[in-house]
Amino acid sequence: MNEKIVVIGASGGIGSLLVKILQKSFHDYNLHITGVCSGRNEKFVLGMGADRVVDYTKGPIEIDLKGDGMEPTMYDVVFDVVGGKASYESAKAVLQKGGKFITCVGPLEWIGDDMLSNFAKFSWVGKVMWYSSLLNLIPGSRPTYYMVAPSELGKATFDLAFKNKVIPHVDRVVPFDDISRVREALELVRSHRVKGKVVLEIEKSG
């Protein structure tokens, strides 16, 4: 089985770990993984296990994803950890018939950056229901839209991670009692320029 996969947001904490999980845990699918990130994170994402990187700063990602050959490259699954309409529209352009668009963020880009008003929350829930439920029932040529969330991390999940040596990349460790560095870390996270995770050290071990 050959599967072509795209991960949008491949250099962040969730996206980079997803790339590594896919690369290490699903050998039988013979995956070809394309990570979408900024060009400066190309080596990092390739190091996490991606076969190819597309730089979203150079324009609509579907142009590079499809390629310039006579037969454009089409994909089986697009994973989205960025969110927003642009990610979905790009996925529609590159997914083959029967392809799947899987998002853990939904129809709002970088949800969590700002406090949502009650109206914005209601609107977000409505859009999630529309895309993930109602739209999937309407006949037509479009990807199947899945909204996912980690509901439970059981023993089997951790066993799979340890067995395949899936370890998240830590960009930096920041002492929790250093207020200025904690503020810098929070601003870095909000800028979406972190490679992997930022860890707050509550108390030094040993």
C-alpha cells in the first residue's frame, strides 16, 4: 500500500510529532510524507521523518504540492494542525477522490491565540458541525472532513510511542521561576515559530 500524506504545520509541537509518528509507526503503508512549514524549518522537518517539504511562505501550497508535471500529484490524506479556510481549500485542491482532510484545529486558524467572544464560540461550533457532519452528507466532489481531538491517551498509545522511540523535539527548556524568560517563551509560542515544544521546568531534578 502506498499512501501520500500532507501535514500542514509540520514544524510545530503537534505537527512535528505527527510526522515522526507516521514515519516510525506505519511502515506497512509505505508512506510518502510532505511537511508544510516555512523554508527555514525545512531541515528540521526532514529530520523528523518527512520525505519532502513545501514552504507556505512562497504562496498557495497547492501549487507546489501538485507539482508541475503532466500528471499532478494527488494525496490520500491531509492532516491540518493550523486551521482556517485556507488549509481546507488547499486540501481540496490536492486530495484525490475519496481523500480525507483531518484537522485537530478546525475552521479557525490558530484557535487559542485570542479569547473568543460568546458569538465567536457559537460560530466556531456551528462551522465545525457544518464541515465535519452536514457537509459530509451532501453529494459532491470534496474531501471527507474529520474533526479530531485526543480524548484518551491509554497504555497502548504510550507503548506504541516507546516501542517506536517516538520522542517530541524540545526547542528549549525555560525555568518557571524566571519570569522574563517565561514571557519570552510565551511570545515565542504565540509567534508560531517554535520548532517542536517549549518546556517549563517547575523544579530542577536531582
